Amino acid sequence: MQQLVEQIAETMQARGWMLATAESCTGGWVARELTALAGSSNWFDCGFVTYSNAAKTRMLGVPAALIECEGAVSEAVVIAMAEGAVRNSDARVAVSISGVAGPGGGSADKPVGTVWFGWACEGMATRAERHLLDGDREAVRRQAVEVALRGVLACLDEAV
């Protein structure tokens, strides 16, 4: 993951951009990986850990009705989270994550390991992806961090 973070840092610094995170099931792990790199304050603005639905609404502006209708683990909610992270920070790029890390909490529609990711990047439409990750809670969370970082790099590669 260190190599991914270094690539993100290099690109963010070259553009003079800031990055923000909006995390639920990863509990700030993405922000932890990003800030483990010395000098990250030059390109990392902030991380929102919005574990509860109320926090998603209060801190990121995700409409409560959207969460009630779609569920916290959904495409619409991670898009709103990523856009809220940009809106409520100095970031031009944000990643959001909401999922079911387990061991409980899964359903037929959203089994354990279901994780939605959102990426908001200046000059592009916000995009989202659903992944079904394997393993126990720790493994799901670790894989989610890697997917999130790879997605940030992909957005930066696509951004003008």
C-alpha cells in the first residue's frame, strides 16, 4: 500500500490538489495509510469517519431520506459521501467507502463483504463501484483500503 500512497502523493503534489476521505466500514484506515507518509499534509486535507447514518448526514450532508431509501451501503450514498467530503473540505478529490465488513450485518442483497466505493474528482462525474470482498472483518477492511487507493489513482489518471 505504501507504493500506492507514494504514487497518489506524487500526483496530488504535482497538481497542487488536496485529498479527503469519507469512511464508514474502514473506520479511518484509508486516512491512516495516507497520513503514514511524511509530508502528507501537503496534499491530504482531512478524513471524515462517518460510521453512523446520523454522522453521514451531519458531517457530509448525505440526505437522511436517501440513506433510508437506498441504505447506507449503496451507490447513491457513497456518491453523496464523496461529494460531501469535497464540499466540506479543501479537497479536489475524495474517496468514500461504505460496506458490510462482518462478521454480522449482512443480508441476501448485501452479504458480508459487500463494499461500495465512491470517487469524486474535479473535472469528472463522481463514480462508484461495488465490490464483494472475501475473508473475515480484517481482510474485508484491508482489501477495501487497497481498492479505495487504487481508485484514487485511477481518478487522478483520468482527470484533466
